[in-house]
Amino acid sequence: MVLIGGVCIALSIYAKSNAGPDDASAAMKKGYGVTSTGLKPVYPADFRCSPIISPYASWIDVDGTRRDEIHSGVDVGRLGEWIISPAGGTVRAVWKADWQWGSEGALLIMHDRRDVGLKSGPKYYFSEFDHLDYEAIRHFKVGQRIERGEKLARVTRPGGNESYLPEVHWEVWEVDNDNLTWRTNKYGAADWWNESAALIDPLYMLGLDEPPEDGTSVKITPFVEGEDYSEFRGFTYILPCVPK
């Protein structure tokens, strides 16, 4: 594995194909190795959704400045908004993290193929949420079941530091086994490791249910309470969208 921005990325990802698990999604790129996919979000016309403000594999931060390292996830959210689970899954880890902005909470949810409506491809997908208030998430227990659309935490600031703009950092990983090994990063905080984990663009998973005809324009699907998602493929949005 290699480190990008303090995040572990499996070296094996460079040997993988960028094709999707099904023919309908094969035109979309996944972005293995934290490479640009060209995927762009298209928000629903009948909802208001907080937009993604710093995309995957970008060098531009939420405040418009250039990053020190390429972005390993997406940043999204306004202060106080609820972050909701993009699919069913189980809590894999809850911990105190530090990626140089100060101590903060982090949450890792594991989705298996059934949770995201897929019959092939990686066995698991990990959703990691960073820049959370640890006290707000410490009640989650490893192995606890999480349902699609369940409230996880509210958007706050990296490290709880008032000098940073609000955001939640969301990473998505393809994973072939559920092993976790813990170590300490260069900031003295806990950092998980899985030898099979490979980062992908979250927009890929957001686009699986209705793959873009042009291979790039991903239609964002809001989570709507009471809707039937039993046949839904992939992820719904991680923030509530308000009907217009």
C-alpha cells in the first residue's frame, strides 16, 4: 500500500480494470489510484441538495485553494446538515482520527454486495466519513446494523476547528475481505489498514442505479423516506435533499 494524504491505498489497484461490475455501468470509470474519472454530479431538478464542493482526485480544496495532496474522497455539506447512510451496512469502526486538522471523529461502514444491489464485483464496499464530532458518533457499536438513509452525524468542521469551512469528507473503498489492522499515523492518531482496499470515486457508486448515457453525468438520487430501495443499485446521496 501507499499513502496519499495520510490515507492507505492498495498498490494492487493499479492492476485492476476501470470497468464496472455490470455492462450498464462499464462506461463509468472508478478512478483506481486516485485518478480523475471525469464523473460529474447532476442534481435532481425537483430537490434542493447541498452540492459536492471538492470532488474526487481534485487538487482544489473547499475554499478554492490548492491542496497539498490529491483528494482521496469528496467533500460535501453545510454546517449542521445531517449525514445519512448511502446504503445499508454494518458499523466496522468508530474512532478518534487526526489528519493534521485536530482530533475528530471518524466512522467506517461496511456494505456488502446485497446492501448495494449487486450480484458480482467486490465483496464489500467501505464508506468512511471523516471530520465528525466524536462525541456524536461514539454510541455506534462495531457490528451494529445501519439502514439506508439512517442519520449518522451532523456536518461540522475538520478537527472541530473554527478556522476551517464545514464539510464531511467521504471516501469509498472496494474491499475483498473485512480485515482491519490498526496502526498510528504521523499525527499520532489511529489509522486502519486493509491489504485489499482500493479507493474509488464515490460518484461511481452514486451512478450505478441509472448509469449515465455519456459515461460521465451522474444523476444524484436523494434518499426519500418510505421509498422501496430493494431493487436499487449502488448509493443514494449522503445528505438529505429537500423537495422544491
